[in-house]
Amino acid sequence: MSSVDLSCAIDEIAAFHLAFTDQPGYWEDYRGGGAASAEAKRFEFREGWQTVYPRTVEAVLLRVKLADGTIGWGEANTPIGPEVTALIGARLLLPMVRGRAFADPAALWDFLYDAQRGRGYAAGYYLDALAALDIAVWDALGLRAGLPVAALLCETPREEMPAYLSGLRQATLDERIATMLHWADSGIQGIKIFLDGDLDAGVEELAALQRAAGDRIDQWMVDTLWMCRGDTGRLAKQHFGELGARFLECPLQPEDLAGHRQLRAAPGAPIALGEHFRTHYQTEAWFEQPLALDVYQPDVGRTGLSDGLRQVAAAANVGIPSTPHMGNGLAVFQAASLHFAAACDGEYLQEYQAGLAQRAALVSETAWRYAAGGFRLPDRPGLGVVVDTEAVARYTVQSEGN
């Protein structure tokens, strides 16, 4: 909003690596994995997936103090090694920005990106820390202006954001069906399921869920977590398209631009992806003809709000709708994702991580309340999250900075 002062200067940055070791595991009891209690081993690899996951929920929170004294909180999507993001935020970003004034958060983002771009720091933990800082600054600016962050991101943010549940994580199909029906009773409009490399089992799973749901669930999404190999991507697109999937998420390896372009041209479910991108520099080729995706899923815990807006605008320019990815994060990250969703077109349902929202309540209070199948934009200034610093201290493994 042009009438709001978005200038900023940073005085302090403090970052906190949190670990919820006394709570249910990251995947709860996903598919009978038995991760309901913390184990000595910090990480795990699930059968059929290439990506490492934490056994317990870990997160990084970043607190920024502007030169005018306003405090804001940010959070990156860094489930593995959040202490690295914390260290970068407090030890590297602060010395570079302290004493400098910026016209707006985008100028701050550009400055810090330029500071390391020639050294190849175009993704990874450096950009995660930059995303957390960017979110924290937007939170502070919203608080300073007395406005929700969404009102700073666009002139007319959406008031309502219908949601879909991200994952049915119970051990058995019967339990997953029971959970699905419980959420259907709450008004949820969509369900996303996560699959491994067993395509036949995935097709059977979705068909079974659809039979059990009847007309109670409107939309179905399928995430294969980059695990389609050979001709499996084409078959997955075809089969899930025949089952009416709203989109097929992350079918191929994230670097495979040519493969995604070829797959998008095949018949079947639309292709959705985007959570692995950090910057608009990375997305440029993916938005060129021939297009490589149908639905863009930026993750503000990696892009920040400032560059996320650029990416969404670039996608819209070529006719690609956007719906924010909501991955691993607590209330600050989830609130930032929802404010960002309020600035997107709303063609697709918004992802919701219900299990992680429960962890978030341990260290914060949020104005974002799930009800009747989605979220309504709150009128609380900033992100709408009040962080309990004493609770943060209880779950902090390591802190950095002031």
C-alpha cells in the first residue's frame, strides 16, 4: 500500500532454534512409523522417500527489533538444521544490515541477496535466514502501522481462505478414513495425500478414500514428494487425473525442468510445485514457454514475503495461479503463509498443517483460527501472532544474537 510507510532500519536480530522433544513426533504415527515419541536418533528416512525428516518437530524463530523500537517475529521453513539458519540470521545478516536504512522490505531482501549472490549463495540456509528476517520485518511494519500484514501486501486482500488438510497420517486405512470424515464434519473442502514410489498402492488409496468420503470432500490433491521415476510420472498424472485429482504435486526431481515440461504436456492431473524455490531468479525458466507447471506453490518460509510476491506476479503474468505451500512451521510461519495467501488469487484451496498448528500453540497465540473449513483474515495488526518468550526459552536448544 503506497500510503503506508514501509521504510525500515534494523537494530537487533535474535534467533532461536526450538525442538519439541516432549511432544509427539514430526510425522505423529504416519503409516505406522511409530514416531509418536522422541528417539535418540535425530533424523529418519522413510521407506520410499528420498528426503530426510526430523523425528521431532524443530523450528527456527527470528526476532527483529527495528531502529524505532518495533519488534517483529519471523520464521523460516527449516525442519533440518534450524540452528544453521539461526546462526546465519544473527551472526551474518545483522552485521550487514545494522545501521542501514531501507525503503521497504524488498530493498532489504535485494541488498542481502546481492551481498552474497556472487559467491553462489542463491539458495539454501542463507536464503532461509533471509526469508525469516523478511517475515519478521513485515510483522514489525504491520504492528507499526496498526494493520494486518495482508493489508500491506496488497490493496484488497481476500477475507476468506478455504483450506485443504495436508496429509492423513494415521497408521491404517480405516484410521485415515475416520480422520478424513472427522475433518469433513468440520467443513474441510479438500484432502491431500502423500505417497511413496508405489503408484498402484497410491491409486488404490485415493480410490478408497473417495468411496468412503462420497460427496463430503470436494477436492483431492496428491503429493508424490519427487519420487516418480521412469514412466511412473506419466502414469501417475494419467491415473490421478482419471480420479479427478485437483493437482499432482512434486512428481519429478526438483531440478528436472525438461522432464516437468514434457510431463505437463501429457494428459491427466495438473502439475503443482514450487516449495523448493527460494528466489524469482530460480523460477524464471520454469515460467517460460513451454511451461513446466500448472499451479505454483511458493513457500514463504523460503522465499520470504517480499520475493514471494515477485514470484506470484511472474507466475500470474503467464497464466499460472498460485497457492502458498504450507510445510514445516509454527504459528509465525503459518500466519505468514495465510497473509500471503490473502494476497494470492484464491483459485485453489489453501494448504493447512493441522498437526503443526497444535505445536505452535505451545509457544504462541495466534489470531488465525481454523473454522468451518478454512480461515478468515483477522484484523489484528502484524502477522496476528503473539509469541510467548518464556515458552520459547523452554523449548530453545540454542539461541543466537541479542
